[in-house]
Amino acid sequence: MRMNRKVNRKEGYRRGLFFAALVPVFALLLYGHVFAAGSGEARELEEVVIGFQTIPNGEIVAKALGWHEESLGVPIRWVQFNSGSELNAAVAAGSVHMGLGGSSTTVSAIVQGVPAEVIWIYNIIGENEALVVREGSEVEAVEDLVAKRAAAPFGATTHYHLLAALRLFDVDPEDLTIMDLSPSDMLAAWQRGDIDAGFVWEPTLAAMLEHGGEVLITSREIAEHGFLTGDIGIAHTRFAARHPEIVVEYLRNQMQAVELIRSDPEAAAEAIAGEFGLSQHEALRQMSSLIFLDGDEQLGAAYLGTPDTPGGLAEVFLETAQFLEEQGTIREAPNLQTFQDAINPSFLQQAIDEQKR
């Protein structure tokens, strides 16, 4: 079976390194907020700032149903980001306490020394991210992207998977034009005919398919060849140390959201639909393209591991970093210990222990 077949369902590369290096600098100017815990230890926490993206997962379920507002004990401020790179910048600036980024951007955060630790896996990416080409075009395989214009948000999981797809089929990234576009800008460029392909996630993926696109390859297919990606929860290290009870409660809500997705997917989809302005059917379709792990699964050997025994996610991060180093998007991949130190399953372990009492 050819992995790069088209799937019939309607549903400037080097520059990225330069801009990625400038992201934390720009963040200090753009966000410039004082860290919520304040410069003094005694200052009361006035709000919890959560960074989210438009991905149909448990975070959106919790947001729609107001669980954090009910249980965290302080006001919640939600900040939407277009990519994990933007989230990293905000966390580095101290203006976001917890949030969602892709696995590749989380790797970049660790490499760049962003003061954050991994606390949760919102989902493993499957068909929710895909490379879209124009229906009926001459691009019928990844190799056909040579001399074409393809887009992805630089640093995001889809950028990583675009480069991974090119590697799998021996295509030099220099042989095509790779454009750095956010999902909304990518859709506009697609509608204008400015790009031949785009690697993106829902709901932009569905919109591109509705405007004459078809799937060339999905993130699930690429993951089957060893390039696993997911949406990762991070917390600002200082915030987590000062307010562990909030992080634990936040994770209890995440576990509750996964339980709802599994036990009553229609209800979860209805919550997501209201947030995204979709039909329940479409929200359910998009949600079903992701893989959700409960708390116990995440503490298993394949993922976060336990406080005493590191899990396999650190090795996935290391492999991702080594690939990004080969591609020139990061300067140097750190060692495995660096990634193991950045993953902190203790909050999730506490959340599970409290839930079982």
C-alpha cells in the first residue's frame, strides 16, 4: 500500500529558524504583563491564564462547560493562540500559566529554555492534521511537491510532519517553496490559489477540503513511520511550583473531559460545537480524528511515565529534536535527560491519587 496515495474524503524554510529565535524577544514586548504571581511571593494570585487553540479536544470541552471557572477558585482568562510557537513566547514572557502546544513546539520550548514543564497530553494527533492538495491536480504523491508551493505554520506539528513526509519520500525541502502561514492565513492563500498544498489541522483542514481540496497524507500515517505528534499541556515552572493545587485541579478537569469524550461523545461534541460554531455532527467527526488518553494511560511507560520512572514521551521528544536539528530548525538537540527533566508527571499522579480516595 502506498502511504502517499490521495485519500478521497471531503472533510521560505530557513527563515523559520531566524524568527523562532526572535520569538521570546518579541514576546517580552508584545505581552509585557507582570507574571500573575507577581514579583513578590506574597502577592495574591488574581487570575489563571490558560492558552488554548481551536482543536476539538478535552480542553475545549472543559472550557465550554466552565469546569475550570467552577473548580480552580480564581478567575480564568482564556487566550487563544494560532500555534505552539506563540504559546511558547507568552509562557517565556510570564503572561500565560498553562496552555496547549504541539509536540514539536514543546520540544523547541525545552531546547530554548522556556521555563515550562510538561504536565499533560491533550491528545495524540491522527487524521486531525493532514496535507491537503487540490482535487484533480497533478500532485498525486509527496514527490510531486517538487517546484510547488506548500504552507505550514513554522515550528508547529504540521511543519514537522511536512518535513517528515518530505524525508520519507526523499524530497529535498529546498526543491519546493515552503511558506510560513498560520491556519487562517493558509485558508485565505488557498482560496486565492497562492499555494498548491497546505499541512494544517481542524477546523481549517475541513475548510480547505470544502474549497476543492483532498488529503494527500495524514499525520496518523506519518506517525506510523515513527514520527509521532501530539498536543501537549505545559505549565510555567514558577506558577506550578507556587500553585500546585491549581495544576492538580486543572488536570482533574482534563481527566473528566476525556471521560466524557469516551463515555458520551455526543455530549462532548455538542460542547465543542458551541465553541467552534459547528454542527454537532461535524464537531464529532473532528473530535473522532484524535486519540485521547486517560490519566492512567498517560502515566504508563509509553507516555509521561511516573515521578520515579520516566516514560517514552521523552524519547519521542529526543527523536523529534534530532530530526529538527538535521533539518536546521534548531541548533542542537539536547540529551535525553534534558527532556526527562522537562516532563513532570507528579501533578497528574496526585490528581489520580486524589480521585481514587
